[in-house]
Amino acid sequence: MMSKERYSSLLQHYPDFAQRIPQYMIASYLEITPEYLSELRKG
């Protein structure tokens, strides 16, 4: 599964998760860089 799909899945299953957890921790969990996560969020 690609990073974008993993992030979308995370948001679908835990919609408020991204608001409560620091971005760097989410990036680490998804095994991507915080910079790339930022790009996905802009997306």
C-alpha cells in the first residue's frame, strides 16, 4: 500500500486522530518523512 493510501485509510478509520497527534509521530507511524506528510495533507 502506498503512503497516500495508508494516510487516507488512517483518516477514514480515525478521523480525529490527525488533530490530536503531532505530525512527526503520524509520519513515523506511516514510515514517511514529516515533509512528505505535509505534502499529502496539502494534497
